[in-house]
Amino acid sequence: MSSGSDDLTPGTIAEQAHDIAEATREIVLVTGISGSGKSVALHALEDAGFFCVDNLPPELLPEFLRLESERVVRRVAVAVDVRTAGSLPRLVPLLEKLMNEGVKVQSVFLDSNTDTLVRRFSETRRPHPLSKGQFGTDTHRALIDAIELERELLATIRVRSTILDTSQLRPIQLRQWIRDLVGARSHNLSLVFESFAFKRGVPLDADMVYDVRVLPNPYYLRELRPLNGRDAPVATYLREQPEVMEMLSQIETFLRRWLPNFADDQRSYLTVAIGCTGGQHRSVFMAETLAQRFSPDVSTLIRHRELDAVE
């Protein structure tokens, strides 16, 4: 295998992509901010039957995929992150060539808010890969600066990826969401309906956010308070509220009108986040109902950020 800057010239990229496409039809790329859960995600994919490689330099990706294509056909997942920052500019052109040659490249970008990342690094006592000797002696400030620099370095691949916000997720949730994400193999747009609690923050991966806190709240009915939006008594109560059904119809109408445009924009996933105060009743019911309405026509996934955290 050759080395150096000539490895990924435009002509070479096209030739390598064509060769890989002949035998390798599916690649999952896992990337994102350090501390956001890439190791957890990669282990989940390995358990799901993927052949996984962590921290592969982008310039080695074509050769790795070529070698894999000579073996028994298997699904491949590769983790790439800022530890190979000098090679990241080569990654996007290569991925675009692979996709143009017919390879299904599913890029998943894991993200978390800065406060969560700082807490995780403090708990593990591991240094950020970009913090060593670059930002002075103030450890806390150095970590925040390193995280912001990492966001800048990964911005190009982030906008080309399906974003998954792990700020509020436990490892078991992340493993399940990753398996669901890569399991939706439709080549068309998939709709993701995600319920959440505003008091715990808006998901970073949301493409659209709907605030349903203006709707009647089952929480204030003693018999409904311990239940959630998937339980029949709560669903029955909410269906009987005219404003709930009106908002459902308005959201459905908007999505049906614009879904073709989002599909034409070459998106793989569109995440519709629906929030209420506690993420237990109204947002859950709305997400479940919308998923039921769209599932006959569109590939759909459902996430309940707060419910999944306690189940």
C-alpha cells in the first residue's frame, strides 16, 4: 500500500471507490465529539454483527475496505475521530466518491453538550486528545477550549451525518438507539419521532422541535400522573381534547407537505422532536400517534428520551 499525500488524489479516490463498491455495499461510519459515546456505539454495532475498527486513519479506509471485500461479505463499521485530525480533510471527499459509486455510507455523528462532556472527562480523569500542552495550565478552561476546537475540526463531517445527541442518554439507551438507527436500512428518508422534557434541554439532534406544553396536561389528574403517553387511559384522555387532535393534524399536514423536499435533499433521517414539561405524557402520546400515522408510508423510528432512561 502506498503512502503520502498522493494516496487520495481525485483519480485515485474514484478508482478505489469503484473497486470497493463492487463488493462492499454498506459502511457505517461512527464519528463525533470525544466523550460522546463512540466506544459504546462501536461495541453495540459489534454485538449486532458488524466488523468494527476503531480510530482508523481516513487514508487507510480504502485499503481496509478493499481487504474486507475479499473476505466473506459482512457489514463494516469504522470509527474515525479527532485523534487523526490531520487526515480528516481527506475523509469527506472519499465518502462522497463511495456514495457516488453506490456504496451505502451511513455516517453517525455522536454529540453532547459541553457541560456533559466536561463532567464525563472529570469523572473518568482521562485527558481530551486535543488538550495536551495546547491551552495553558487552567485545566478546566483547557478542556472547554479543546472541546470547542474539536467541534470546529469536525464541523464538515457533522453536517453530512445523522446526529445523535447523547447528553441525556445512559449507555444502554445509546446502544439501543444505535442498533435502531443502523437497522433502518431504507434507502429513502426515515422519520424519527423523539419525545423529550424541556426541563432537561432540547435534543441536539433535532431537525424540528414542537412545543406541546400548551396542551392539556394529564399530570394534573391524579389517576393519570403515574402513567405515560403509551398507556391507554392517558391516550384516551388526550384524544378527547380538541386542541390535541388539532395540533396533531397540523403537524402531520406540515410534515406530509415538506417530506418530499427533505427526501430530495438527500437526507437519510429527519428527527422530529416533541417536547413537554416532563417528557412523560403529552410528548410521548404525540410521538407515538404521529409514528402510527406515518409508518404505513415512511420508515419510522420512535425514541422517548425520558422514558427510555428509566426503563
